[in-house]
Amino acid sequence: MKTKTHIVSLQGQDFVISAAAEPALLDHLKQLQHATRFRPGVYRQNVEGLRDVLLTGGSKPVSKKRFSEAIELVGLPEPRRPFEPITQHFPGLALKSSRVWHTIRYRSGSSWWQTLLIVVSVAAVLLAVSAGFTAVWLLLAGHQPQEGWSVVQTSIGPVRSWMVQPQAMPAWPLNWMSYIVYCLLFLLVAVAAWRLRQKKHRFVYGLVLLSSVVFALLLQNTQSTNLTIPPESKVITGSAAAPLRSKIAYLQQCGDEIPYVFDGQTNGMLFRQLRDDGFQLVEPLKTRVSDGSIDTTELCTAYDRLRRDHPKQNIVLQLYTTTADDTLRPYEFSDIGNSQVTSSYGLFAKG
């Protein structure tokens, strides 16, 4: 009786195997694929090893026993370690990393202590630069416009509005001067760490380095303490403690300054105050949804018509919306992100 055989190829080499050996081959390849997932090189090396072992048996068909002995001899690769170094998979990277490390060690005096001092010095310089940029940013942020009227360009035209006095910059140790101190301390650390590589005056530079680090830690602790004052101990001062002051803005259109509810912080207050004073919607204006603008011609036509019967102080331009029962309400800042709420401009008049 003739034994049934199959031809399989392993890494470019054809083998004649018996039908009984085929399931063992398929099972081994399946286990090998699972063990070498994301490691194609290891898979290829294992199959090449299996091919070389089978070649030693000559050209006769591979029996199940012979194939089992070859699998047992080659085996499966070891599972991948959880923290296997990346340089094991990229030998070129390992070589470059090794060269860089040896260059640093050579230039630093071939000592781990010298290398550590270079790293500390470079890190301190970077921290000093970062602290310097922060100080400049805080210093520039402190030069804000004073309280008063200012003109802002909007989608419906220039608007003269009231600029509220900004809250004063925090005092030491939370203002820009503290970051200047950080910058100087880190520069001292960088210089001291660099000079410690030499044998002269090591005690002095070591003392400077230690003192600078201690002062930086004390400053950081002081800042943290000031930021974590219990709520019951905080006293609100300055503009944050003052009541909201609603002021009408003025839209510069139609050859005039139209009274306009513009301040997003107090628009709700002004809307209700004007409603209490008897202002009602008399001229709805078509408002584009895309950019929230209105047609200037339509605005001026409606405004000129109202000016025939109402004095200027009795006409106000407002942005409003309506509730489900068609009640008018102010368009709040929180409505911007709600696609279900639509806004419209309208001229409100009194009397």
C-alpha cells in the first residue's frame, strides 16, 4: 500500500512529508506564529532552523517521527520579556546609543560622576531658560489696559464698550519676580555643577549647588502654601469683590452710535433691567446663523424709522432668543455651545 505524501516548502526548500506528519507541521507553525507575533525575524530564524535539521535526513519523505524529533530539537523561541530593551530589536540604534554614551563619557573624563554633573548642568540651564520665559510672559501680562472706554471691531461693526479694570497681578511669591529668582538659582546650579568637574574649589561649588537647590525648594514650598490657603481663610479683594456694573455699549453704524447690549458678562442683567424699564421688541432683525451678523441696510432702515418716534436713549440693540412658549430671554454665553438655541438681533424700544 502506497503511503500518501504532501510537498511543503520551508524557507525556499521543498520537502516531501507524510500525511501523518502534516497535522504536526501545521500545529507547530500555528504555535510558532503565536509565539513570534510582531517578531517576524524570530519566526524566520526558527523556520530556517527547522529546515536545516530536516535537510540532514536526506531526500527521503519526512515521517511523523522524524518531524517530531526535528521540532523537539529546534523548539519554540522564548516568549518576549515585558521590558525587553528596544535596542535588542534595532541593533543600529543600540550601536548609535553606545557611541553617544561613550563620547559623553570620554569628554566628561570617563567617570559616571562627571557624566552626572554634565547632565545636571544641562538640565539646570533648560530650567533657567524656562523660568526666564515665564517671568517675561508674566511681566508682559501685567501691562493690561486700564479701565475705560475702548473700541472693539465686531461682525456687525465697531463697538465702543466699557473696559473693566483687570485684576491686579499677584504679589510675591506668585508674580514674575519669583521666576526671575528661579532663573538665577538654576543658573547657579548649572555653573556650580559644571565647575565641580574640576578639582579646584570643589567645596565652594558644592556649597553653592546645595544652597541653590535648597532655596529653590523653599521658594516652591512657599508658592504651594500660598496657593493652598483654605477657602475660609481667603479674602477676596480688588475688582473681584466689586459688584457687576452693567454698562450699555454703542454700535458705530448708520452715522450714529446705537445703544447696544454688548458685554457678555452683564447682558442678562441689562436685558432684565431694560425689560423692567418698559423696553419691548419692536424691530426683529434677520440674523445670519453662519457668523451672527446682520444686514447693515436693514438695521439702519429700522433704526431711522424708530428714531422718528423715540429718542436715542429709548432704543437699544440686543441679542436675544426665545423659549418654547415664545417668551423672549437674553442669549447667554452658555447658549453658544447649544445647537438647539438660536439667537437673533432686535431693536427694543421704550414707550
